Amino acid sequence: MVAAMIFEQFLLATSVLTRLPVAASTPAEGAVAEASWAFPAVGAGIGMVAAIVLFLASSFNLGEGSAALLALVTAGLVTGALHEDGLADTADGFGGGRTRDDKLAIMRDSRSGAYGVLALIFSIGLRAAALIAIGSPIEAGLALIAAHTASRAALPVAMRWLPPARLDGLGAMAGTPGLVAMLAAVATGIFVALGMLGPIRGAVALIVMGAATAATAMLAKRQIGGYTGDVLGAIQQIGEITMLLVTAAK
């Protein structure tokens, strides 16, 4: 029974964070929060797929820039660019809205404005530049796995710390992760990051990522009073970017 429940929650987390149709049905209220312990594990899988593509592209001598972009595109295809869309909507809402209601309305609009487009350009550009700066395809691949895992480990923390910004949004339906689920996610993120990057660089990357994602969460609380699905996407993107940048720093 326990093993079956764990497997079902992993499949639910996979269906939430990727385009893979592996969940059997629409999740019940609060089910996503219960499955949030698996978010970093799903992230590790996404990072591994991106790392394989980066390594193959490098093996065919396509160049560091092409390999980096192909890896990022692959991750975006697996996730349906879910987190990138969240980053763009958050940037548009926080940058373009004057009141809380205005910001939430802009974030719900599927169209992208100037702030959102700029946020996507910076996100893709910074991540690609970091992968190029890392240089070694093996090290860049390990950095991708670490970044995708740790950045998703931050999501249950944000879901537990921040209240939902809407009564009818993803946050309200997802629920609040329990302490055990949150700690399991954090432990997975830390373990994978330290294993992929080494104890010193991994610890530094985790500290910087933690500060950056906490700042993003605090900004969301100030701007709209809590989190939405878009805010979680923005937190993941900020976490991934900072992890890769710290790894690239010489």
C-alpha cells in the first residue's frame, strides 16, 4: 500500500511538472501538496534528459553554444515550458500592474508583454552562457541535473511558507505541503546538488539559490500577497539560473 501510494504521488508530480500524461486522473484538492516531496526527483529526471542531449550534441562537435541551447530546448519540451511561462507571466504582472488585482489579472492573461519577453531572454541567455562557461560537457551535464533538482526542491518550501494568492487558483487547489514532504524535498535537493557539484561548490550554489528563491518569494508576498502557479514557475527559473551561474563562476 505504501509503495503504491509513493509511486502514485511520483506519477502525479511528474504530470504536474512535465507534459508526460502519466497521472490517471485529475488530482484531488491537496494531492499536489502531498506529492510535492517528489518534485526534485522529477527535476533530476528532467535535468538528466537535458544533460544527455548536451553530451550528445557536444560529441557531434556542434559547438558549446548549440549544445547548451539544445539542452535548454529539450528541458523546455519535456516540461512544456511550464516554468518559463510562469516566469514571463510573473514578470509581466509584477512589472505592469499597479494594484494587486491588476497584477493578478495580468498574470492570468496568456499574452506576453515586454517584461515577460525580457525575462525569457535573460533566462535563456544566462543559462546558456553559464553552460558555455562551464565548458566541459560532463560538468555542464552534472550542473544541469543539480540545478533542475535543487530548483524544484524550493517549490514545496514556497508552497508551505506563502499563502495562495487566489482562492480559485493552483495554490488553493494544490494545498499546503506537510513538514515531512517539504523536508524530504529539501533533503533530496541538497543530496543531489552536493553529489553533482561537490561539497564546496554545491554548498555555495545551494546557499545562493536559497537566497535568490527566498527573495523571489518575499517579492511575491509583497506584490500579490502569496503565490500562484506562475510564481512557482518564476521561483524554479530563478533557482535554476543561480545554480548554473554559481557553478560557472571560476
